[in-house]
Amino acid sequence: MATRTNLDLKVNGIVPPDELAGKKTSRKQGAVTQPVITVGDFYTNHASHLNLKLLSGAGGMQRRITEGSVNRLGLALTGFYKYFAHRRVQIIGKSETAYFHSLPAETRRVRIREIFQRDIPCIIFARNIHPPKVILEESENFELPVFSSPATTMRLVNSITLWLESDFAPTTTEHGSMIDIQGVGILVRGESGIGKSECVLGLVERGYSLVADDVTKIRCIDGWELMGTSAALTRNYMEVRGIGIINIASIFGASSIRHQKRLDLVVTLKEWEKVENIDRIGLDQQFYEILKVKVPHITIPVRSGRDLAGLVEVAALDQKLKLLGQNSSVEFNEKLIRKLADRET
């Protein structure tokens, strides 16, 4: 995988740690969870995408996959087990099958038993290859699932790797609502009763899409990209004080809901009296840390009469301009400096 440069991170609204010196950062130490993935979970979630077919070893669906990658079962078939990545999903393609068939019958059974004794999670045959009889027999004895897929070997390796990276991504939850405003993912935070849901509801009324209400689940993909979503139980629903639970999709249509969105900006709603220093120019960029990733962060003071939905909408559009390389605060500051320089001359 190619190394991501600082420019790659900036394009996505993330500032690399080595460029954060002197920046204000709010650190969030939430509960981080590492998911436990079983072969059964993997099959349930991805069988349709990968066209997987269970051939044998159904009794082993509770085996755990503990590494988010795959391994081609090549050298292990030769009897070389040093550095054998036995915790990964094992792939067998055309070349491995041809080599296995070239072995004497007794050697085949010995080799496959030695591999199965290393507690691998499962085996997937690419190209709809029918597994040798000895593998199917031993898989039943060891209760080790064997699958087949019509995909080519390299396509299967790439696809499974991508799905597992998503499955193994560290996750946490944030007390806040998330919304998609013209492609900019906004997490709206604040104390209970500050008006987060009402603010987001106002944005939904303007045609934007709700991602999560009140509690947002966040995954860190590839160590730098944060993806927000809602719990399956509460998806499409929102609590509005005085009204109760409402179904956003039923009231505003299917386009008012988005299942997941990349997080680009964190907005904290805070009572006016509790904001110590109100930023009136915007040159001092703040950041909010989630899962060791720092996201641009702004604080909006709240008091009676302020249009919070409108302010969050403007903040999102301004962040979109910044992602495109246009910073209004910097432009204004540069103009001011030039004006003062002209007066001095």
C-alpha cells in the first residue's frame, strides 16, 4: 500500500501530527473497541459480495479471524511453516491446487493435517475450484470451514483484504449527531439539551442527510480516515424533545438518510457564557481528536435567537472551501496586511 503524504491528508481535511505544533487540539479519550470477527460473521457479512459457497466444515463457523488480511496457502503446502500466517483467511488458487495434486496421496493428507493443526480460521478456493477430496474430508474432521468463490485469485485477495480492513477498523462512539452537508460530514456535539437534535433537524429540513442522531459510531479506516454511522436500531430515527421519536426517512424521504459518511468537521455547541474566547476571525484553527486522528473543530456559542442550523450550514460550506484550498480568514488577513503595508509606504 502506498504511503500517504501530508498533502494526501490535507486534501481530506486531516492535518498530519508533525504540522500540529502550536495548534489547539481537544483530545477525546473514548472507549476504543477492537471487533472480534468469527468465520460465521465473515460469511454472513460478505458472502454475497464475494459469492462465497460453503463446501464443508460448517461446524467451525465460530473459529476466530484475528488478523485483518489474507494469506495464500503456498509454501505451507510444501511443508515450510516458518512465518506461516495461520491467523489469516487462507486462499488457494490454481497454482496451489496444481502443486497439491502433484504430491503423493499420503503426503497430501499429512500436509493438510499439519496445516489444519495450526488452527487456521478457514480456506477459500478461488475460480470455483473444486477442492481435493482429502481437504474436504479433513475439514470435516477438524471442523474447519472450506469455501469456494468464482473470483480470480488476485481479485479475491484484494476484495477480502478491503472487507477485512473495514471489519477490523478500531471503533468508538461520540455523544453527538452527524449530518452530511453537501458532501461534508459534520459531527454536532454539545451538552445535553443544548439543541443538537433540533439543529440537525433544521438542516434535514433544508435538504441535507442525517447520518446519526445523538450517538454516532465512528470507525478509523486505514489509520487516518474516520467514518461515522449510527446503530442499526436507531437508524432513520430522531428524538425531538416535546414531540418524541420521529422517523426521518418517512417524513422527509429516503434522501434524508445516509448510512455512513466520512467525518470532515466537528462542531461543538456551547452556551455563550461558557465560551471563554470567542474566535471572530478564524485564523487559529482548532482540532478535535478521535481515535488518534485530529479533525478540524470549531465552537459555536449558543444563545437565544441564534440560527444554529444556519451557522452549522455556513461552517460546513466554509470547510468545503478550505478543502478546495480557499481559506477566507487567511485571504482577509493577507489583504489587511497589504493594506497596512501600502499606508506605510
